[in-house]
Amino acid sequence: MQCENSNPPVSTTLAPFRNKVFRSIWTATQISSLGWLVQTVAISWLMATILASDLMVALVQADNSQ
């Protein structure tokens, strides 16, 4: 006699989000990435507004790009 599973596991793209630990780590990573982006834009903007030297602005922006 075959054993039928009434609820077979469904493989979806969002399946990992059912795991609480994964959701926590993923959320923390997204917040960290957003913070890095804001910091990068703020530093570039600050350097562009306070320095008259195009070379220094270019060096700061080149240093922030990875």
C-alpha cells in the first residue's frame, strides 16, 4: 500500500522566509546594506559640497566604490 502525503512540500522562491532565523538575518543584512548606501551617498555629497578640488572629490568617490 502506498503512503500518500496530503500536504507535499511546495518549493517556492519565498520558502526560506518561513524560517525565523533566516528572516532575521536577511532583514539585518538588508538594513545594513541600506545604511551603507546612505553613508556612501552622504560622504560623496559632503565632499562635493565642502571641497573645491575635483581631484579630492574623485578620490573619495573612487575609494567608496568597490
